[in-house]
Amino acid sequence: MKSDQSKSNVEIYWISAFLVIPLVIAIQFGNEYTTDKGMKILYSGLAGLVIGSVGFAGYYFTNKRSFAVRAAVLACVIVISALPTTLLYTPAKAMAKDGTIYSTCPVCGYIAFNSQEEACDNCGEELTEEEMRESGFSSMDSLIRLDQLYYFVPDDEKAAITFEQPTISEDGYTLDESWRPSVSKDAIKKQAIHYHEFRRKYPIKVEIIKKGQD
């Protein structure tokens, strides 16, 4: 009786290993491959369905095999579950719902830079030759540093300067964890002083026009 119970417990461990571990790996595919929330769920669901079937098949066909064989097959299933992410996903790139390929924005660090438009869909900065020349720079790096100075200046004058950002932006874009800013906090502090002095000198006036008024 104890032997049967022990075998039953072992089988529970095996089927959990064949199903849970590959599924946890596979469902990351949606998070890595697209920035669209709906498509993330779809891609993760499809990957989980395929890998779940592979995992169950691996468990079923090795049910009466030795420990070494089952462990080897389990390792293969785990490798297969990681293939969609490792092979189809390009580091620091993601695909939007409309098929747009995004890369890491040099300014804000989110995977939201549209190379065709030469602009970031997250921070809105344009990194074009024309913009560079109009700003009086001879290199794109100089334009990027200037844009970063403005990007990281907090609206609240009393707020601390920080490079910490949420993993997912308000617009749903993923932060590239390997990205680092090219400006220092001291440079941003100096820019912040000028920025807030300008705001105090020239306050922004907002006029609300009621409907029906000209």
C-alpha cells in the first residue's frame, strides 16, 4: 500500500515537472515578443498550449521508462519550451500589434523606437539628421544627451533626480534592462535649475474655452 502511494507521489512530481516548468518558461514568449497587451496574452497562450502538449506527450511516453530516460526527455522539453523566446526574439527588440518592429530608444531606454519613423513611440523624441542639424549638433550622440537631459528633469522642482523607471511604461512599452543613460545626474540637476527658473519666469497659462464661445 505504501509502495503504491509512494509511486503515486513520484508520478505527481514527474507530471508536474513535465507540465509546470515548461509552461512557466513558454508563457514568457508573449512578454518578450510584443508590446501589445492583448497580443502578449495571445502569444503566451499559444506558446503555453503547444508546449503543454509537448510536455504531456513527454510524460506519457516515458511513463514506464527509467529515471535517466525521463530526466533526459524532461531536459529536452525544457529546451524546446525556451526555443520560441530564444530563437524568434531579438534582444532589445519587440513587435507591435500592427507589425512594427521596435528597438531600444537611446533616449528613454524603452523598447519603443520605430526605426522607420526615426522616433520613439514612448517618449516622443525624434532622432533624425534634420533634428540633429536644427539643434546645432554634428553627432547624434549629442542630440541624444540633450534629449535625455530634458527627459529626466522632473516636473516637480522638489523631486529627486533618478534614473529609475518602471519595467512597463504608462503606454505599455517594456524597459530594456541593459540600457544605461549617457548623461549624469549632475548634468540633469544643472538642467533642472535652468528649466524651473524658466518655468517661474514664464509660467504656462492655460485658458479654458467653454463650448459655444468664440
